[in-house]
Amino acid sequence: MLAVIGVALLAAVLLFVITTSLGDSDSDDGKGGGRAKAEKSEGKFYTVEPGDSLTSIADKTGISVDKLTQLNPDLDPQALISGQRVKLRR
């Protein structure tokens, strides 16, 4: 019985460590926006990541939703696809 509890506890700790490290892997501030800010300063595009929305991209890049919409008139904010590129500036 103790072995089963030990294995369950180990699995829970391992799951916690993995999910925590994945959330911070590309971030310098713990919010997952480190790479987006680097792309903003280095390039003209943001690459959509799983779970992104136009609002979250605006928050990560510091560019308003209105500006993103102007720069990307063909972009469907309800159908963002992971890997898709969003223009950040002209």
C-alpha cells in the first residue's frame, strides 16, 4: 500500500516539475512572453503558440489588438493556428 502511495506521489511531483518548467522555458519574466518580446525587437513577426489569442499576443508583444488587426487584415482571430506568423510591424 505504501508503495502505491509513493509511486502516486512521485508521479504528481514529476508532473508538477514538468509543467512548471514547460511554462517558463522561453520566458525571462515567468509569464511566457520572453520569446515574443525578443521577436518583436528582432523581427517583424510573432509565431503563434498553442493557446495564443490576439489579446495574449498583444499582451506579449506590447502591440495593441487594433494595430495587430490593421497589420493583419486577413487574420481570423477566432482561428489562430500554432506556427502561424502574425505581422508586428510594416
